[in-house]
Amino acid sequence: MKKLLLVLFSMMSIASYSQNSKLWGGLEVGYGLNLSDKGDSYKISYGEDTKMTITSLRGILGYYVIPQLSIGAGIGFNSYTEPSLNAVPVCLDIRYHPLENRNFLLNGNIGYSLATSEKEFDSKVMTDISIGYKVSNIGKFSLVPAIGYNFINYSINSPFENEKKLSQSRHSLFIKVGLIY
């Protein structure tokens, strides 16, 4: 956890001291409710009425290629419940401002988890899309709430001896708040 916080702090420092106005950084905190968990392990271990959640923290460093389009990278921490899974995803971050008013943005991330909390989990792909709006400026900082959709795919060791891995996928709706500078 200390290493993750050090990486996030380093990314924020690089962006805040940059003389280039096209370079930006941010920290996002999110919370969401899983819509579904598909896969054989879920049906074996949990009932259909289980309420699962996702909590996330992500640091992002991006560069505006053109005034409407930013491409960047992010690293973070996602925590999923029931079954408990903590993941450290690294992702490509794309932000697009479709309107003249640059407060409105569309955001997409695609990535892969470097590590998970459980050795029986093998992470595959993680992605999310969101729609956000910059609501306020506080000096060089902007507050950007957003709503979106998250998808993660992973494998888990099978409880049965004749099967090696069970493929799982989670679909979640989330809200997040970003502090962008």
C-alpha cells in the first residue's frame, strides 16, 4: 500500500510542477454497486441476491494531444466484495470533451491488474467508461464528479478437482469524484 501511495504522489507531483499546460494529473475516488457477477464460482458460493460493491482509488497522469482529447495512464486500487478481491490495475486513460464547453467530458479506461490480494485469482481485463462534469475550480484544482460503468474479468481456482480455473466477470455502476490539476 505504501508503494501505491508513493506512485500516486509522484504522479501528482510531476503534473503539478509541470510548466506545460497540456500535462495534467488527478486523483479519483469511486464507489459502485455490482449489477451482476457472471461465472460458475458465483453460483456455487453466493446466492443471486448477494449485494456486491466496488471501491476504487486511482491516480492519473495525462497529456492533451489536442484541446478536446487527452491520453494518459493511471494506476490505482480497486476493492470488490463478495467474494473479496483487491486489485492494483494499470490502465490507459482517454478523455474527450465533445462540446465547446470543456467542463463536460467522456472518459474511458482499459487496463490490466498487476496484482490481486488473493493468489487463487488471475486477473485479466478491466475497463470502465464514464460521463463527468467539472463543477468547480479551486485555484489550479478542479472537482469533477462522474457516473459510469465498470467491467472486470478474472479467473478463480475451481473448488472441484477436475476443473482448473473458473472464468468470472463483474459488471458495476459507479460514481466517482476526481480532483484534477
